[in-house]
Amino acid sequence: MKAHAAHILLLIALVLAGANKSYGSDRSYTTDGTDRTYETHSEPPSGDQLYALLNEANTAFQQANAAAKTPDKATELYRRAILLYEKIIDQGGVHNARLYYNLGNAYFLTEDIGRAILNYRRALRLDSADVNVRNNLAFARSQRLDKVGVQTEKRVLQTLFFWHYDFSLGTRLFLACLFFAGLCIGAIVMVWRGRGPVASTMAVLGGLLCLCFLISVVVETRERSMRLGGVITASEIVARQGDGPNYAPSFKEPLHAGTEFELLDRRPGWFHIELSDGSRAWVPDTAAEII
């Protein structure tokens, strides 16, 4: 049991030490690992097998980086790394922000923008404070074909409540605790020394800002539990006005890989989606994945 726990901890440590660079002018990535082999088993892989699988995935990723001058070979190695990372997730049940980040990097380097954005979003859902994930997600979004705008009402909200949209969930929770401490300090000073301007201001501001950030945390937590987002993963797909191929197209042009949406409803074989500009359509569930 102790050995199995040690292997799991080592697996998590290796994932956290994975590819940790952002996109931009430097498209080089590094992962730690040594070459190991893994045999497919019908049962869930053990700690030893997960460790070997991660090493093999990281090695394939490193070899793909080294083979940048031979694109076909590099692509083949990136795809192998993708298969191995996905085995860790699907068969091993490991859901880790760094693992999804590495998977997103591998998909991006094979020019699969849709699944790159999908896995960056999954990584961000697990660790919203990771700057590398945010940067790579923003860069991947800039490469997609569809340029869908944002509703005016939402754009106004994003401007007025920028701290809700720009700060990570962990940062907002930390700030709520910090301002609560300011409230407590101001209240204690008022009790011991009387109601002075400094103590009163500290208590009032601390209480208001603590309340704002707490409300922000509660709202996002509720939205995460009630709303599901998704990403178009097919290279292109015709969005329909109903849940069937006989319905008229919803837009003049098809949707392309990387377009993000909120899931409104699902029926056999179809997703009812809403884009960031408020437009709605139906797409086959084989053309998109839920985050």
C-alpha cells in the first residue's frame, strides 16, 4: 500500500514538472521523463504502469521537440504523446491541470486547435491561477478561424466587474480573506480606542470588499456547477436550427475548430449551444466536446 501511494505521489510530481512554457515567439517545450514501455491491460493501470506511461509520454514529447526539423516525424511523436497522456486520463483516472496543459500543448503542436483549446480550458478549470495555461489559451484562441464577438451586456459587465473576470478564483478567495482581516482589525481598533476615521474606514472598506469578492466566488462556483461549456473539435461543421440534418443552417458559414460555447440542452446525437454573441444553434455531438 505504501509503495502504491508513493508511485501515485511520484506520478503527480512528474506531471507538475511537465511542459511549463507559454506560446509566443518561443514554441519550445520541455518535459521530464525517461524512455519506458507500457503494455495495455484491460484492468486500470497500477502505479508502476502509470509511472511508466507518463515517462513514455514525456519522452515522446521531448523527441518530438528535438525532431522539429522533420515535421512528419515530429507530428507522429506528438500524436504518440497525446495517446499516452489520454491513457493516463482515461484509464488511470488522473485529472490534473498540468496533465491537461501538456495535452493541450501536444494538440496545438499538431495544429489541432479545437482540442488544444478544449484541454487548456480543462486545465484552467482545475487551476485558474496558472499563468502559462492562460497565456497558451489566449494564443490558441487567436489562431482559430471563427471570430465570434461578445454580447454588449456581457462586455459591459466584464468592464465594470473586471476583477470577477480577470482574477482567478483562488486570488479572489485570498483577497476576500485579506479584506476580512482588515475588517476585523478595524473593528478591534474601534472597540479599544473608539471610533476613529482610520479604523472606521478600514472596517467599512474591508467589509464591503470582502463581501464583493465572496459574492464573486459564490457566483462563479454556482455557474461552474450549473453551466457546461464546450468546444467545437471538428475542423468544420454546419450548425443547424434544429436537432437534425434536415434543418436549415443557423449561420451563413460553418463553425470551425476552437469555437467555444455554452451547452443549453442535449438530445440524442445533438448539442444545443449558445455562442458568446448570444446566437444559438444545434451541432452534432460528434463535432464537439464538453469541457
